[in-house]
Amino acid sequence: LFRSHGITGARAAGMRVIGFTGAGHSYPGHADALTEAGAETVIRRWAELKSVIAALSEWSADA
């Protein structure tokens, strides 16, 4: 059962959202559900987080 409350609340507050599917609660289609709920991108490993934040920061600065 997917609940998007955290994503919905974060987006309503003007925050950017990175989804995470690397935990035991993840399931097939979880990444799609996260992006459909409003996550800008989804990572599977915490090691990806630093580069994703850097990329989002650059993208934001270009906007």
C-alpha cells in the first residue's frame, strides 16, 4: 500500500522531493508511484544522493 502523504506535503510546502526505493518496503513499481506522487527523481542507493542533490542544485541555479 503506497501512501504519498510525505511527498504531497513536501510539494505543497514548495520542497523538492527525492524518492528512495532501496529499503525493504520497496516493491515493483514503487519508483513509478513515487514519481507519480511528485518526486522529481528516485534513487535506489544512498550513495547516489550526493550526486543527485548536486545535479538538482545546478538545475535550480539555471532556472
